[in-house]
Amino acid sequence: MKKNRILIVEDEEKLARTMGDFLKFQGYDVCCAANGREALATFYKERKTLDLILLDIMMPDISGYEVLKEIRKTSNIPVIMLTARSSVEDQMSGFEKGADDYITKPYTLELVRLHIEAVLKRAGKLANILEYQDISVNLDAKKVYWKDKYIETTRKEYELLVYFIENSGIVLARNNILDAVWGYDYVGDIRTVDTLVKQLRKKLTEECTYIKSVYGVGYLFGEGNYEE
């Protein structure tokens, strides 16, 4: 599954590395530029793959404002300005030049994450993803991925997997699964659950061992304690 790709433009090497490591841990694809010229070169080369730019203002060669001005000639890619300048005038200048957001230093990495998510959501670039280890579910597109490979599922297979992931580590009785996936007014029996689990396991292949049978009860998805 494609990850959102972020270009970090920051001339302080340690800060850029720390930011990059944090965003990678958060599930983003990251590339870096150490100055304005490098930022523009990277933008022109890879702009089709970029989803957002974190742009420092104070740089030794070309200022972040000039970089933004150049980017805005050809692209509306979301840009968040990073700067130690906190005056209202500086922020207004950033927005007037086309910035989507503005973060002043010092800042926490968690704050940057929240700003990134907010801007990507406004731009329609942030997918609503549910994950468990090697399984990813795009809740907006209703698509399932195993190790980044698309797995075609029926609507009920999809709903069952989402229910399993949302309740990972919990032993789930067949009756509860039936009610959650098919609804309380469903007139079928619990064997329907076993049939659907069998279908889902087959599609995920034997390599995926997350769905465990709990004798006499139901199923456990992921890690958890239960008696055979």
C-alpha cells in the first residue's frame, strides 16, 4: 500500500534526521533536503510522488519563502512552514505566499504529526487506515492488503476482518461475531461464521496465522491468552 510521502527541508542535520526517523515510525515515506536549492531539485524530480512538504524558512542559500514561491508556480502540494519566527507578520507572510500551515519552533514531534494529519486530511491525501502487523485495511476504499499486496474480499469477509482487527487479542464467541457482522436480526446459525473464517483464511494464505480457533468458543485474532 502506498504510504504518504513527505519531503523534509531542514538545514539542521540532527533535527532533519530526528524528524525523519519519527515520521518513518509513524508510517510515512520520507525524503530530505538540506537547503533550498536541494529542496527545489528534489521537488522537480519527485513532485509526482510527494504528498506534503515540511519547509524550514531560515536557510543559508534560498529562503523557505522563495522555495515556496517557486513551488506555487506549478503545484498546490500541501506545504507546512517550520520556523523560529513567531510574529503574526511572519505567519501572515507565509500564508500569503501559499503555505497551508505554520509551525513555530520549538515544537514537539507529536505536534508536527498532528499538523501533518490535519493538512493531509484537508487535502484529501490521508487514507483512513486500520492496521495489524502485516495486514492493512483502507477503510475509505474498503480494501485489504497483506504485506502491501491487495487481497480481494467480499463485503462480509471485509467486515469480519475489520471486526477481528478492532478486537485483536480478545476471544470472540461465534454468537458475538454473528451479531457484529450480520446483525442481531440475522436468522442464520453460527456455522456461517466458520464458513466465512475459512474463506478469509484461504485468501490471506497459510502465511497469515493471526486468526486462531478457540475450541468450543469461537476465535481469537492476533496475540492473546486462551485455553485450547
